[in-house]
Amino acid sequence: MKYINNIIKNLRKKIKLYEYFYHVLNISLVSDYKYDKLLESLLILEKNFSNYSDNYSPTKIIGENFSNMFKLKNHILPMLSLESFYKIDYFNNFCSFVKKKTNIDNVKFCCELKIDGVALNLLYKDGILLHSLTRGNGYEGEDITNNINLISNLPKKLLGHNIPKILEVRGEVFILKTDFNNLNKMLLKKFLKSFSNTRNIVSGALRRKHSESKLNIKLLFVAYGIGFIYPNNLFTSHYKMLKKLKNFGFYINKYNLICNKKITVFNFFKKVLLIKDKINFDIDGIVIKVDSIKLQKKIGYTNKFPKWAIAIKFDTENLETRILNVRFKIGRTGILTPVAKLHPINFSGVVIKNVSLHNVDNIIKLGIKIGSYVLVKRSGNVIPKIVKVISKHKKKKYKKIFFPKYCPCCKKDLVLSKNNKIYICINKRHCISQIKKNILHFFSKNGLNVRGIGPTIISKLVDKKIISNPLDVFKLNENVLYNIKNISKKCIKKITYELNISKNVNFYNFIYALGIPEIGISASKNIANNFNSVEEIISANYDDFRNIKNIGKKISKNIFCFFNSSNNVKYVKKLSKILRIVF
Ligand code: IVH
């Protein structure tokens, strides 16, 4: 049991750390999806082990994080968050819950976009803006009234008639994607650090200590609700209240939709999914709210969110798409890799058009075919992968994937590996694809680290038969390079300069550069630490490698086989004469 308590405590600590970075330092350590999943796990554990409950758990309170830069002020009514889900199907559960609480079958819902910005609470007295507070911990927020001028569409004096004596207007501050892109382009031109997402700019701008700044940032405000209102008998419907806010001079989202039927809500979500990338501001989901103010009051609140509203967030890590075709690529070590061409999908700004299918086994295990609808996962910066085939599209046409018998590059017969899992092109010395990739690997960051020797130039030089291995690259001179199309003088100077300095190379970078299968940078470091010269490593036997800590059978076998080939030994000896290897 103590073990469970420790898990719960660690989860709370982790979530609070993420909240601190997000709210105070304006840095997202994990995606929203991952954060919400952690919170969900914590909630489940706390429900099942209620003796470990804690009133200060992040499941019970909104992250209490302040930067100490601004005065704190109380919201008149708490400014709550939204309970979030990642599947629209959850709306069915929400409907049952609402039915149970209200005894009404067909409650009206107001659907809205969930705008990804920073929440703000504006207090108006007799129609005049008194102050504006960030959400903070939901009870008190930072007073950022001095920076309010940055928001260009905000009424400082309410327009129209029937203006309440006191009114808290809640909404989201955001910036247009086009403005975000232009700003980042300008920063890049000036070699300044660009912003990673729109929310970061907004949060940073609102928390400026001095409102003057060289950056021309145009913030916008969209109103999505109210807090305290006096007199409080003005509205019966949330949707109508938003319309009234529009008359007061606020920008209201044009996609807000009143839904009399459940199906309209599902369709709203579907439509938003289709158009979300075309909308000129970031949204991270939709919000579904019970429209009747009377019913909202009846359904009530928890300490953290209203029970009459939910957010259905977009799952930014798992996206559905279709396999349009499958091509085959030969990798550096001759392994044939099937690569699926996808209907492009957008993971928070990163467009993915291709994904590796790895090997025969993986294709069979997942049941992948050309035309299959698939779920692609990309968490953080990890390479995207297909996690499953979606079987709901039964009537569509699918084609089986056939593996080629010949190398798609050099046309030589492919060989099936011992475990029948992978096809290999063993024409290492003459297969252009392998030649190019090996040279690229040799001069890559963990190898000799020559930045000018990239895929385009290698491809041109190999195609023109000027180079066929890394040794040839050291023979290049400026005259040869001048004859290659589209390489600037500046580039040529850079290449020859960097090539020259790359000759001073650490032994471990040299081992890595050789491109021996399975030998990455950490294995290279490990191996290098155990040898003092090239001759020593050439004459080492299998056990010499196997006895090194953390070097397993496979790596030992690969490196031993590599140095067992007289061609490789000749090649390594030639290289070691040109290079100045540091042991
Ligand atoms: S309603 C009491 N509506 O999402 C109701 N919130 O994750 C609470 N948000 O703190 C908010 N668009 O900053 C609501 N149309 C919308 C929204 C919205 C964005 C933000 C808001 C809230 C956060 C919760």
C-alpha cells in the first residue's frame, strides 16, 4: 500500500512541475494530451485509494502558480476550468449525466470552439473596464490591466443598452496564425529565437512588465462566458447571453452553435475536425455547454469545473489517415524498408506524409494494406508510427502489399534474413542508395561532423561518379566542386574548410562514422574507451569486444565481422593515414 501512496505522490509532484513550467515559465514540458492522461491516471488512483486523498492534489485545484510580477486580485466568482475528454463518444455519457441531474430528455447545448490562448477575466462597473485578471488559481488572478492595450478588439466601455451594473466577462486572448507566422519569420531573419506556439506569445505578451516592446504583437479577445453579474436576472440562455455580449462590443466566435439534438453536436465536432487547420487561430477542441442558465445552476459545479460543460479536445498524438501507396527504400546497411505514403496529416503544425512500415512482420501483425485507414501516433518529437488499422471502413478497396524480389535501387536480388523478417540488398559496394547513405553517415554530426556534406551534394557527386566512398571525399578540391551545378562559392569554401578540420577526429566518432550495423554513438564511445590504436581494434577478437561492459553479442559479432574483412581493414588503414585520430 505504501507503494501505491508513493506512486500517487510522485504523480502529483510530476503534474505540479508541469503546471509550474506551463503557467510560470511559459514552457510546455509535455503535450496537453500527455498532461491530461497523467491527470486522469491520478484521478483513477485517488478514486480507488481514497485514504490517500489530498485537498491540494492537482485533480482538485487549478495549478496555483504565479510569477510574482503582478498584483493578485480576487475574481468575484471563481474562474473554473473544463473537464476534458479526448473522444466525442464521451458526449453520450455527458448526456446521460445531464438527464439524471435535470430529468429532461432533450436539453439544448451550446457548442463552441475551444480556443487555445490565455483565459482572461474582465471586470466592468457601470459599463467601464475596471481591471483584467488572468485565471490564476481560479480564485485569484494576476492583474495585467496595464497590458490591456495590446488587445486590439476589447471594449473599454460597453456599448448599447441594458448594461449591467457589475459584469465579469470571461474569454480567451489569442493571436492569428498568420500574425504568428509573420512574427516568427521576422525573428528568424534577425537571427532571434522564434516562438514555439501561439499560446506562448500571448502569455508572454500579457505578462510584459513594460507594455512597450519592439515586437508588434496584435492580441485579440474572444468572449465565451460571464462570471459575476448584477442584476443577475438578465439571461436565461448561454447562447443568447453571448449574443448580448456581442452587442456590448465583444468579439464572439462565429462558429458558436445552438444544438437541439444530440446528432447536431456530433456533426459540429466532425465539421470542426475537418476545418480546424484552415481556421486562422489555434483551437484545441470544442466545448459543449448546457444552454439553459437555470439548468446550469441545477447541475452545479465542482471546485475545479462546472458540471454543465465539457471539453472534447483533439487528440494531438494519434491521428487517423489513409495509406495511399507503399514504396520501398534501401537503407544504409542494405535493409529494405517499406514506406507508406499517407494522406498528409498535421500534428500541431508538423505535416507527416510518409511513415515507415518497418518489416514484413509488422505489416502482417497490424494487417496493413494499401488503402487501409490507420491510426498514426507521434508523441513529442518521436518518429511517427502506425499503431493500428481502423476497421470501420469495410466497403473501401484495399490492395495487398507485395515485397519486391529485387533491390529498388541497383536491381540485384534481395536476400531474406535468417529470421525471415527483413529483405537485404547485399550489393553494398555498388548499390548507389547504400553508397550515398554511408557517405552521409560518415560525415554526419556524430561522425566526422562536416556540415556542408549533405544529401544533395553527396547525391550529385555520386551520380557524377566523382565519389563512391568517404575516402574519395577527402580528394575533392575546389576545382572539382566548381564544376558541380548549384553550389555557391561560399558553400565550396565552407566544405573544404570543414573537411580539413574534420580530420582531427575522436576515436569514438571515427568508429561511429564507419557505419557498422547496430553501432550507435554510445556503443562507439564504449568500444573506443577500450582500445588505444587502430591496429589494436583491427586485431581484436570476438571476446575482446564481448568483454566490454554493455556490449552484447550482436554488437560484438558485427564489429568483429567488420574488422575480419580484408577490404574493410584496408579501408580503415587508408582512412587512419589521412585522419588524425584522437585516442
Ligand atoms: S468555458 C466555466 N469556453 O479552456 C466555463 N472555455 O481548459 C469555463 N477556453 O480555462 C470555460 N475556449 O480558458 C470555455 N469556448 C470556450 C473556451 C474556453 C477556450 C479555455 C478557457 C478555460 C480552458 C479550460
